[in-house]
Amino acid sequence: MSAGGGTKAILAALVANAGIAVAKFVGFAITGASSMLAEAVHSVADTSNQGLLLLGQKTSKRKATKEHPFGFGRDRYFYSFIVALMLFTLGAAFAFYEGIHKLQHPEPLTSPMVAVVILVVAIGLEIYSFRTAIVESRKIKGDASWWGFIRQSRTPELPVVLLEDAGALFGLVFALFGVGLAVITGDPVFDAIGTLMIGALLGVIAIILIIEMKSLLIGEGATSPELDRIEKAVVAGRVQRLIHIRTQYIGPDELLVAAKIALEPGLSLADVAAEIDAVEKRIREDVPAARLIYLEPDLDRTPANT
């Protein structure tokens, strides 16, 4: 993912969510709709989340130190994991609390049309933010499905923004559903039901993000297509066989490759060094993210060659 593309999607989401949050709080103050309050808190959480994603991008660019010799690329994974936790605690948990409270103590809505207008405008703004995230994601998604992109992406920001925006858009629809039915039927219970639907939606999205970001934070290797290209790049020239290989992303744009390779017997030290340089060059040409490469030369000791 290009930094510019990810940053554009994050900034679009931040501006949209900040404006929507203010409008929703005003709407809640006027109408007393619990779904409006749940959505307002959701928008505050989303706005904070965009700030955390931007912070992660900034801190990940720090230079490597003796204590952190591989740099700080995983800062982006850490802050994305915090975003998932915030979406769950501030968004889902509060929506469940507010929905249950309003089910137990239903209150009639005041000036509900104000809430409807605000929600319709908010849906328009969220569509703009969501569209921006989709456009930026398509630049790197390739032939993968959207679910595959979210599951396989080694860069956290765009999958996070995509799911956040999708959750915000559907959450607004649920809020509009709750407020609309409360107005039509005169029963404020529907507002509470809409709030609970928002909580369930945010909870599911948060759990998906927590699982994905935890996996990235622990460390994921090269994708299957990348690994295939690396293996083909290794087994060429004077390399007889790839004995074993280990890969891991130490940041969204930096892949560590460590491998033991079997070279032709009888090579001089200069030939071994030249072949290792050639293998590294081939790997970097095929997989540019492979910036750190450690190769251990060996002889092929399989039974057929002994």
C-alpha cells in the first residue's frame, strides 16, 4: 500500500466522522434518541481511531536503534489493534448499554424529524468516505476478493478503514430504521432495537479486526503468491535446491527472508558470494517488499546425492 493512498482514505474518514459526530450529538440533544447517541459515540470512536492510524504511520517511520534493530514498522499493527479494541469498547459496548437501558426505560422521541435529517446527511458523508476507501483499496487489491483483501493484506490501515466505514454506513441505516419505526408506530422501543443492532454490528466488525490485527502483530509471513515468486527466484543459476525458508513481515512494507540454499559443490568462496548476491537481487526484483534477506549456503545432503 502506498502511504499516500492510505493517508488519503484515513483523512477522508477522519473529516467525515468528526463532522458527523458533532451533528449526531446535536441530534441526540434535541430528540433524545438512543440510537443517535450510540451513533454519536461510534463516530467519536471512529474519529479517534483515524488519529491513531495516522499516529501509527508516523511512529513507524522512526529509524532503527540497537534495541529495535529491525525498526518500528510494527507500530502500524499495534495502533491498528488498539483501534479494533476501541471500536469494541467505545462503540459496541456503549451501544449495547444504551439499547438495554432504553428497552428497560423507553422514552418518547422529541422532534424525531431532526434525527432523520441528520442521519440522511450523515449517510451521504459516510458514502463519500467509504467510496474513498474503496477507490484507494482497489489500487492494491488486485484480483483478490474484498474479504480476501481484508484477510490477506499485510498493510493494516485500508482494511481497518474499509470495515469502519462499512460499519458506520450500516449503523446509520440501523439508526434510521429504529428512529423511523419509532416515529411511524409511536413506540420508542424500536429506537432501542436499532441501537442494539448497531452494537451487534460493531461487535462483529471489532472482533474481525482484533483477530486480523493480532495475527499481523504476532507476525505473518509472505503471502502464497509472494512465497512462490521468492522460491522461483532462489532456485536458479547455481542454486541446486531450496532447503528451507522462513519469511515474516516486520512492517507493512518490509519483509524478512531467511533461507538455507544448496549450491553446486566445488564453488570457490568468491563464486558463493557472487551467487548469494545474485539470488538476493532476483528476490528483490520479484518481491520488492523483501528488503532484509539472509541466505545460508550449504551443500545438498539429500540421500540421492550422498
